[in-house]
Amino acid sequence: MRKNIAIVTGASCGMGREFVRQLAKKEPCIEEIWAVARNRTALEALQREVSSVRIFSTDMTKQASFDSLKLVLEKEKPHISWLVCSAGAGTQKEVAKTECRDLENMIQLNCTALTLMTRLCLPYCRNGQILLLASGAAFVPQPGFAVYAASKAYVLSFARALRRELKGQVRVTAVCPGPVDTPFLDKMGGREHMPAFKKPFIASPHSVVRKAIKDGKKGRELSVYGISMRVTQIFCKLLPHRIMINIMYKSKRGVDRA
């Protein structure tokens, strides 16, 4: 019998950790949750909390990480019932004020690593569920958040196309939350450095993850948490992007001057 597992990247904190917790509670058929992240100490703490966790302490910006995981998959040949690509990086600065290595890291983790992890796991995912963590930032370009928003637009586009390619084989859902109250938010300066239009949208990771799992089970293309974010999605479809970009730019400039 093939072992039934879930794989969650970015599992050491925030949304990834919450996915591990909720999958362990809601999916009793999962025998093991492979928790992938760099912070081994945090993963060990999660393992003490969730007994089904198996630790993979690795840097997903390095090719060696995928090579080692590939060997384990080929040896054990598990069935991946859930793949959650939650690892990500973000910098809330204008491009000209951001270090090149930070821009590269964002693209590497948000786009390249997510794509490679998905491809690596596909042969083991038949009849499984893939959740790819995009963002509400994927709906429209965002000044001051340009590379992050562009990287999440990539994830959204990739998820939609992959969903069609795998129709009838694997379910794929793009998760597009607004700001979530996690350490990721603090790394980007916290609420005080956030544009005013984003502050009402801050959600709890528990609620966002709960809806994402539910939407995944229902086979939905997108998981967008909260009425405010769904309204934002509609506005981004109806209004020309140049208008939305100007609104966000003026809001950001107001925060910078405060």
C-alpha cells in the first residue's frame, strides 16, 4: 500500500504552519505530513505539536533541496493527497530601493521554487489536491509592491493553466488572500507601514486556511477569503488597471509621508 501523505512548504510559520495543523485535524486519511522549510527549530516545535509531521529542513532556493526530495519520493513512492505550496517571500519597497538579491530571492521562492515543487510532486498526486498560494496582490499591479505582486500574478496564471492541464486527474486551486496576520506581515513593516486601503482586509490565518481547504475539496479554481477581498477582485476586473494603480500609489505615498 502506498503511504498517503500531504506536503506543505513554508511550514515553519504563518500560513504553512496553519495548513499543517488543519490538515492533520480535518484529513484523518493523511498518514504523514511532510513539512518543508528552512527553520529546523520551528519545524521541530511543530512536530511536537502534530505527531504526523515529518521534517524536511531545506532551502527551497537551492537545487540540492529538490534533488534530495526527489530521491525520497522515488524511493518511497507515496500518494500525495494534498500539496500545499505556501513558501514565499515579500518586500514592500519600490524596486529602485530594493537590493537586487532581495528581488532575486522573491522571484526564486515565489515562482521558481513553487513551479519546481509542483512539477516534482505531480507524478504522485493523481486524484489529489494542489493548493498554490497566490495573493490578492495577483489581481492588479501594485506600486511599492511591484515584484511581489508580479510574482503572485505568475502563481495565479500558473495555477489556472495547470488546473486545465490536469483536469480529471488532479484538482488545483489558487489561494488568493489579502493581508494575513502572520510573521510575514511583520517582516514587511507591519500594519503601520501598510497602505490604508489594505488595513480593513487583514484576516486570521486560521480563517483563510479553513476556507482554502474547503474550497480545495469543492474543486474551486480560486479561494478568496472575505467579502472585502471578493469586492476588491471584482473592482480589479471592472476598473482599468491604470486607475487602480494610481489609487494604490497615492495611498502608499500617504503612508510614506506619515
